[in-house]
Amino acid sequence: MNVAILGVGTVGNEVANVLIRNQKLISARSGMHIVPVIGVVRDLKKARNSQIPLTDDIDSVINRDDIDVYVELMGGIEKPYEIVSKILAKNKPVVTANKAMLAYHRNELERLAGDTPFGYEASVAGGIPIIKALREGLSANHIQKIVGIMNGTSNYILTNMMQRGVKFDEALKKAQELGYAEADPTFDVGGFDTAHKLLILASLAYSVHAKPEDILIEGISDITNEDIYFANEFEYAIKLLAVAKRRDDKVELRVHPALIQKDKMIAKVDGVMNAVSVSGDAVGESLFYGAGAGGSATASAVISDLIDIAREVKNPMLGYKAPLEILPLGLFKPNEIKTKYYLRLKVADEIGVLANITNLMSQNNLSIDSFLQKPRTDKNSDCSTLYFTTHTCLEADMLRVVGLLEKENYIKDKPFMIRIEE
Ligand SMILES: NC(=O)c1ccc[n+]([C@@H]2O[C@H](COP(=O)([O-])OP(=O)(O)OC[C@H]3O[C@@H](n4cnc5c(N)ncnc54)[C@H](OP(=O)(O)O)[C@@H]3O)[C@@H](O)[C@H]2O)c1
């Protein structure tokens, strides 16, 4: 089986390396010699260590008759979508790790592919076989909930903030020095990368065809050491979570930092590691843990798709052979989300402030679960920091309270909330 690798960067180069290094094993498992015959790059002059021939002429590769499968590892959204569409139009199988392209175009790609194999195991949580788990191993279940830590950069930063007490900027700098974070980290720390992965999982779990702009996406850059103080005090970890949760006949999809009790398994997932917890009505909770990125782990997932193609495994791309007519699940709007909240308020240290805040909360359907006032360390300051947690309430009510508090004179900084995941 001849393979063309479109994009021979971090992942593409490792796909070629592992195919060559593990050739005998892969042949025995797949029943075929899977051979990376050509790679495509943008800049042929770049110094690189490739074991396969390279070209910068992508059209010539797409038009070759001797290529059996194309592996798209270029990155981007529209350009790879255009290229993959051309390949599928020729009924040639495609494997990709490109979550951004899938976040926007997975349904069009499913239609274009038809019966032509289309693999994307590597697009979510790198080396963890979560696509196969949802599409195959757990396919008997109504999925009640998925909770994932699916961005190693953000998890590394938050772990450093919690364990070493460093500020966000310092933890980000360290992540960049170690090569975990890009020069422009917005995509990772802003939650967008996680959201792309969540949307792919939501299609498999619920047949929900949302796009990134339809769901709540918040990043981790506003988390301060004050929040870390509270989390440690109350035995919580702070994680950037992807949450897909079914409530009645609708689904919540959201990405945001969350407080999770430290004794939960997913709260113990530290550093660059990823984990996805899936709860199904028949199976209960399963937790998948492993390397979420990196050339080698991602190549492992790409090659598992190539082996499936060689074995002629036929799975419906997004997990459904027929429309899910028994239960068309809708999507909750972001302000319809229901959860518990943590709220941090910097206030003037004056009589009546606390009573005012609690009245405002109760008038807007927020019920307080716990309250903490941090002892003032700066004797010259006339401000205090108040921390509240609420019982489960509606996001719209919480946002209204935050908006009302912002207008109060005694509030000395922008109120900050973090959702609490049970
Ligand atoms: N890195 C990871 O750990 C990881 C994990 C999971 C998923 N992914 C996904 O895997 C894909 C590849 O990621 P990566 O980290 O390997 O990226 P990368 O290191 O930047 O490599 C991209 C490769 O594609 C080539 N390329 C880009 N645009 C091209 C174009 N228009 N025509 C021809 N070649 C082009 C580049 O050529 P040059 O070398 O000449 O620049 C480079 O070889 C992305 O979709 C990413 O989201 C990556």
C-alpha cells in the first residue's frame, strides 16, 4: 500500500520513521507492506532529516495513480480541506490529524468520503485511541457525559501554577522554552484547540454538528494566584476542561477552566498529559489517559488508521450508518448551561458590602454554597478578596449577577468566575 504524506513536519516525519522502523510488525498486523513513497513540504530548502523522497509539488502527488492512501499533516483549515476534497473526489482514502479542518468541515468531508475510508484518530488527544473507543468500543451506549483534558500546553501551565506557585506568564514562558507552547500560544491557552477536539467527539457521541462559534470557549489566561490559593485551600485542582453533557434531549458543549475536586481521577492528570473520561448508560465511566501530542504519539494514531485501511475495516466516519432519527439532540446555548460556580471579588473593606452581595445573589437565583474571606496581608490596603461558591445554577443568572456587581462602587476589580465540575 503506497502512502503519500502531505506535510512532513513534526508528525509527518515521525509517520515515515515509524512506518520504516516498525515495518515488519506493521506488515504482519495489516497484511500489507505500508510504504511511505513520497512526502510533500512547502520549502524544499529547509534543512531536515527525512527518510523519504520529498517534493514541493503537491498537485503532481495528488495526480499520481500509484498512491493508495494520502495522509494530510499540513495543518490549516481551508487549504487542506480543498486538497482533501480533491483526493476524496478520486475515491482515494485519506488519513488526517487535522482537528481544525474537522472542527469546521467534518460533515462535508463525511458526505464527500461516502464509502471511501477517512481516518482521523490522531486529531483528538494524540496517541489516545479515543475516536475508536467512542465509535467502536462504546457504540452500544447513550453517552451521558464526556470530560476531557485535551491540551497539553494548558495543562502544563496550570500544573506549574498549582504545584510551584508561579504566575501564568512565568509558566507560559517555561512551556515555550521547553517547546510545549507555540510562540503565539492563543490557540492553546485560549481553549480553541480543545474546542476543535470537543466538537469531533460530540459528533461521535451525539451526532451534533456544531461549529466552534456555537459553543462556549474560555481560556486560562485570566487565572491568578488568588484562584490557585482558593483551589488549594478547598482541595480543588484547576484544569482546562472540555465538557459534553447530555441533559434531557439537549447537549451542553463547553470549554473553560474548571475547579475539580482533587480526589477525582481526572484532577490527577498533570503536566502535558491528556485524559478523556466517558460516561455511558451501559458501561459507566471509562477513563482514557496518555500522550496528547508529540510527533511520535500522534504518528502512532495516524498509522493505526493506515492499518485499518489495509485491513479493509469499514467504520462509518462519524459513527452513524443512518441518521439518528430516534432522538435528534439539540444544543444548549451557552447561557443555558447549568453548573456550580466559584466567584472571586475584590471589594472595599466596608460595613454592609457582604450583605449587599449576598442579597444581590439571592435576588437573582444564586444560592451560596461556601464563602471565604482571605485575611488581609497588606495593612495599607482598604480592599479584601471574597471568594464564593454557588450551588448549581443557570449561567444566565450568574452572568447577570456579575454584570450587576461590576456596576457597584464597592467592587474594586473585574469579578472573576470559574465553573466547578462535579
Ligand atoms: N504536533 C503535534 O503534536 C500534533 C498532534 C496532533 C495533531 N497534530 C496536527 O497534525 C498536523 C501537522 O502538525 P505538525 O505539528 O506536524 O505541523 P508542522 O510541524 O508545522 O508540519 C507541517 C508540514 O506541512 C508542510 N506544509 C504546510 N503547508 C503546506 C502547503 N501548503 N503545501 C505543502 N506542504 C505544506 C510543512 O512544510 P515545511 O516543512 O516546508 O514548512 C511541514 O512539513 C496539524 O493539523 C496539527 O494540528 C499535531
